[in-house]
Amino acid sequence: MPRVRVLREASEEAEAAAAWYETERRGLGTDFIDAVNAGLYLIEEGIVPLSPMPGHAGSKGARRLILRRFPFDIVVVESAQEIIVVAFAHHSRKPGYWRNRVKP
């Protein structure tokens, strides 16, 4: 089974989102990180199928898992050796900003 690797930029996105949620309500940032970790577990274990990203990103192999409770996708690119998390993308902010992280 391929291992999961999170790009630095993606990790920073998750940390920034968690910090923002924590300012909105105490404990919500922790809930966000818990949702991220649960999503990463599902991806790593192959428990749920990943949906192709729409448009050009999907044609380059980008797939996603939609987080429960939070408006974020875990965006990944898969290879035989690993699954690379390229973004924790908010559903309505800067669509496609992460596309340059996906290698053809």
C-alpha cells in the first residue's frame, strides 16, 4: 500500500486553517486537525475511494477526499509508491491555486 506524504505547503495550509478555526471557537481548531487526520487515515488505508478533481487538475491525476464537517478537500496525486497530499483546499477560496503543485 502506498504511503502518504504531505507537501510542506499543504501542511502549512492545514495549520493556518486550524489556527483560524481556533480563533472562531475554542477547540474547533483541534476538531479540524482531527478531521484532517481522519481523512489522511482513510486515504492511507484505502478505505474510501477518492473522487477525481474536476477539469484540468483531474486530467493530471489529482483526486480528492471531502472532509466531513469542514468545507475543505484533501487534494492528492497518487503514484505506485506514494500518495502525495498537495493541498488542503477550502471549497470557496482561490479555486485551483494549488494546481502548480501537481506534476504531470
